[in-house]
Amino acid sequence: MFNSVYEDMRQMFRSGHMINRLIIINVVMFILLHIGAIVVGMSSTTTHEVAHNLVTEYFAISRDLWFDITHPWVIITHMFTHQGFLHILFNLLWLYWFGIIVGDLIGDKHILPLYILGGLAGALVYFIVAQWLYPEGSIAIGASAAVMSTAVAAASINPDHNMRLLLLGNIRIKYIVLALLIFDIIAISNQTNAGGHFAHLGGAFFGWFYIKMLNEGQDLSIGINGTIESITNFFRKKPQKSPLRVVKKEKVFTTSKDQKQKKNKNMKVVQSDQEKLDAILDKISTSGMDSLSAEEKEFLQNLSKN
């Protein structure tokens, strides 16, 4: 069973849309973090929640610049790290719904740049506001900023696109995205995870900026896609070249007598053919083409091919 699931996931990752790949990476990361928390919890007296926090902070971006510098991978890993089941569930659902729209409208190649750059924009905004919001220190995790980047991009491309929501029916995505932005603003005013919601707004701004630049002819996806392709090509196995095979060729020595005999033989053949050709041409001039035998016609055909 596990082998079958693994093969399905592998096939989906290789041949599926970028949205599917991002979802798989987030789910795998979520599972590995909980496995790590279990291992840490079993090796100490801490609870699972404390152990999970200990593991998570090594993949989260921090307001502490020195921590981020000494743990540079957090710049990327924080946007693939989630705390609870509902956290990852709603992020991935929104990512899938809005990501499919973006992929259908402007192409699958824009999904990853929107996700990565939107997540980075959100991380930058979080880092700035966290300096005065959380003087005692804090960390940020989650794909929410990247998801908001994708959502605003979808609404900027086609604001009147309808999305069917449970119990609500078809709603144009411009109103859905507007509701999400208003929710972030209200959460900031209520000091409910204000740093995280500032990050959402940072990602949202980048989603709008990305489409604005694309409409002006500047494709921001080129840098990210080119970097990813270079990294992939570096780790991809290069085809092994077959070893060179040396073939020894024996040299045949001929004497001047042999060469003379071969030359004379070739001259005789040419003279014989010429005589035969003259005879056939004489026959044609006196009796016509129909008087030629099958052998003589074949001789003319062969001669014309040479």
C-alpha cells in the first residue's frame, strides 16, 4: 500500500501542475515536523506541543536577524512550515483554488515565482513590523503570505471570475479576496497575530505588483524559474558517455606490379563497355529502340545510373 501511495505521489510530483507539487511539499514537511516532534518528545520529558515548537523554530523565520543569518534556510522553509492541521488545510485549499485560476490564465510557470516571492515579501514585512510589535522575540511560519500573493494575482488578472463556495454559491473572486484583506486588517487592529497578518498584506501587495509588472512587459518569473532550473540541472544525473573504442586497422601493402595490373584491368572494362555501348547506339539508329533485347536495355539503364 505504501509503495503504491509513494508511486502515485512521485508521478503527481513529476508530471502534475506546480500547485500539486507545492501541496505535496507542504504536506511532506508537515508530516516530517510532527515525526521530528515525536522523536524529540520521546528523548526528553517535554510534551508533544513543546517538542513541536522546538523543532518548528529551526524552520521558522525569526525577528532576530542573527538567528536568520545563522539559519539561512529559514528564508525558504518558513513558507512550507505549518503548526496545526487547520492551519495547513485552509492554506492549501486557498492555494489550490487560486493557483488553478492563475495557472489557467497566465500559465503554470508563474505559480512557483508567485509563491516564493510572495512568501519572501511577507517575511520581509513581518521582520520589519516584528521589531516593534514583539520586542521579546517571535517567529513566523506558514504559507499564508504566499497564498495571499497567489489570491491577489488571480483577482488582478480576472476579478470577475466566479468561484463556487460551500453554502454561498458562485462569488466573484474580487469580493473573496477583498474579504480576506479586510479580515487581515481587522485582525491587526485587534492585535490577533498582528505580525502574521501584516505578512499576509505583504504577500498580497506583491501579488498585485507581480501582475502589474507582467502587464507592463516585465516577467518576474524568469529569475526564479531560471535559478530552479539551474539547481535541478546541477543535481540531475548526466548521461554517461560510452568509452572510446579503438579499432586497429590493418594496412594492406600493394606493389607497383599489382597496381599496374589493376589499372589495366579497369581500362579493359571501360573499353569493353564503350564498345558495347557503341554497338547498341548503332543498333538503335538503324532499327529503333524496340529492336533492343532485355539485356541491352538493362545495360543502358545501369550505365545511366553511374
